[in-house]
Amino acid sequence: MKDVNRAWQRMLSGRRLDLLDPSPLDIEIEDIAHGLARVARWNGQTSGDSAFSVAQHSLLVDDIAGGLRPKLDAAGHLSAVLHDAAEYVIGDLITPFKSAVGVDYKALEARLMTAVRLRFGLPAQEPEDLKTLIKRADRIAAYLEATQLAGFSPSEARRLFGHHKRFDGIALKPWPAGKAKRLFMDRCNTLAKGL
């Protein structure tokens, strides 16, 4: 008989992550890196031989956050890298879909992010100024991805995400999943040592 009430996901590490009541003890960096390296941004509607993964996007957001705030500490950088970590189990839902799903999705995502942050020694909630910085870096990354990979015109992307000429020199090329996973794990492990 099927377990129709199953709300957990088995990870390759062997952990079972309960999506409704996630425990920091069931979260492993290898699972996050593996999942995010295989989750495509823009629902896969990007140019290139490989999908532009959430793992690669997360590293881009961290790079931009560091450019916006050069004295960002290791905890701030780790927060930036992990800002979309919940998507390793729930996928990268596009913003219009998140809006359509509503509050239930946001509550689930918030519980997962709290567990992830606690697992890596970060406060359960980001300070407001850090949250604002990461959101700004995320929007800059979205503009770059939209114009370079997802077929948006600069004017359309500017209207949706804003524009920051300072980062126009960043050229994006999607990485294969294995490279994205390795670089994501390396960055997280290096930053975690600095906490």
C-alpha cells in the first residue's frame, strides 16, 4: 500500500529529509550541492549545452554580494551561497508560479531555509541588511542571466530586475553539473571554515 502521507525525501547521502518538519541533522552539503547542480534556472529555458544551474547561480550571487560589500564576512558570504538552498529538494519554481502557489509554498521554503541555516552554523534568520544585500545581488544576477542566457531584451530585463552597469563585465556560460557541484561544495566548505 502506498504511503500517501509521505512528506520526506530520501537523499543520496541516505538521509531522509522531512519537508514539513525539516531537521538540520538531516541536511548534508553534498546533497545540497548535488541537487542544486542539477536544478535548472529559468525552467531550463536558457541557451548553452548545459542548463544554468541553481548551484552556479548561487555562486554568482555570492560573487556579486562580495562586489557590493567588499568587507562581507564569511557568514554573509555563506548566506549568499545558500540563499536558494531549499531548492535542492523543492526545485527552482519560477517567480510567477511561487506567486500562484502562495503562502503555503513560502512557509515550506522558510522552514527548509531555517534548517539549512542552522545546519551550517548560521542564525535561523538573516539580519535584514544581509537579506537586502542578497536580494539585490540576486536581482543583478537575474538581469545578467536574463539578458545573456534566457532571451530577454535589456529593456525588458531592466524593467523586471533593474540594471547595474557595474557588473556588466560578468560573462555567463553554463557549467556542466559536475563542475557546478564541485565548485559549490568547495565554496561552502571554505566559507564554513571561516565561521
